[in-house]
Amino acid sequence: MLSARSLDALRFPLRTAGFVGLTFGMYGLLEVDTALSSATDREVVLHTWMRRYGRALLKLYGLDARASGLCQSELAGSRAGGAGDPAPAGYYPGRDSAGLGRLFVMNHRSALDVMITLAFFEATVVSRADLAGWPVIGMAARRVGTLFVDRSSKRSGTAVVQAMCSALQGGRGVMVYPEGTTFSGDEVRPFRAGGFTAACRVGAEIVPVGLVYGGADSSYVDESFTAHMARVSRARRIPVALEVGSPIITVGQDVGAARDEAHRAVQALVHRARARLAADG
């Protein structure tokens, strides 16, 4: 009979194999569904499969994620369920009532954050440039329209801001982790300006999100990606609390004011999420 320690050690290779299988399997189903769909439905098809993929990954990695703030009034009019259909339960649409894309901003703690994003938000993710070349992960990220930024390059940063503006104007949601990298703990670090510049240029809503993990430390700091995933994969279950705040209106605001308001909102939501996680045990 396997010991608890042996089971913990086995979870990493088993979950890694499951991740590869899910990624290629759902990628293939996405391509088939896309080929069978009309051109006007293909974005709906993409986000439907992104949501399915994200929620499958939550189950695979034992993430018990509970979201608050995804009320039905906010979810009206999403394209994720098909034209004229209500949004799926617990899924935040990428566009507002006027047809503009929303900018989602969330604190960044773990590689697991991307799974949370896919599962709960109709949004394109802004990610580090080198991710595009990673095996399996890079393929999936490119297919779903991830915007890649090299934070050491001003030219890359400018191009990503322009790409975010185009996405928001076209009615696509964009998720940014504006701290720029992952940190441990519940203190929200200063935000970079890029996403807020794009939102203010086009008048897009900013939706603040606070995220916390329970149990063993899930933060991705001072270790390789493989070491991080090996560590978090050994956990049988990881409780997660997600708090979504009211949209911030950017019309008439300058970039600095919008960024500061979003930072305060995310910090308050992180504290609220931590309190809820503690209350849930």
C-alpha cells in the first residue's frame, strides 16, 4: 500500500501527464469545433473551450476555487454562451454593455493564476514573452491569443499596449497581472502602467480582482517553473478564494488615478478573499 508521501510524489508526474493530455485533446476539439462553426461564431467557440479547459485544469490540480462578485446582473449579455444567451454561471464576460472590452486586473501569486483566469474570465491574458516558446504551454498560449510582452524592451511594451487597445476596442476582454511578476503574501505590490494606459485610451472598464490561496504556500518565487509546479502538484487540494469588485470607470480619469484606484481595490479584495477563506475553514 502506498504511503501518503509516495502518493504526494506521484501527483506531479500524473498531473503533468494529465495536463499534456488535456491540452492536446482540447486543442484538437477546439480546432474541430472551429472548423464546423461559422466565422461569426468562432470567437464564442474559442472562449467556450478556454473556459472548459480552465475548469478541467482546476479539477486536475485539486484547486477548490470559489468566486464571489460574479453576479448575474454583471453577466448579462456575454457572448460566451452564444448569441442572446445568458453567460454561464460564474463566468465574467469580456465586454461591457456598450460593446467595449473590459480590462481585468488581478494580483499575481502562482502559475496556477492562469488556470483561474481561464476558468472564470472571458479574457485574453498578457504574459511574459518567453512563455511563447515553452513546450505545450506555449502552443496553447499562442492558440488562445495570449499577448506576449518583454518587460525589458520598451518597443515590446509599446506594441503590447497598442495590441491591448485594439483588443478592448474590438470587444475582447484582457487580463493583466499588473505587479509584473509573482510575489508571496497578501500585500499587493505597485502596479505597472501599461494596461491602465490602454484602458484609459479607449475608455474601457477596469474590473479589479483579488486572489488568495490557502493551505501550503502556492507562491511562485525564487524557483524554476518545474520546481514550482512539482511543489504545488503534490497537494491533494488547494483552496482558493476569488473576489471580483465593481468596475472602475476610466472615462475622465488619467492613467495614474485609474492605476491607483485599481490598486486600492485589488488590495481590499485580497483582504476580503483571505477573510472569506479563513471563515470557510
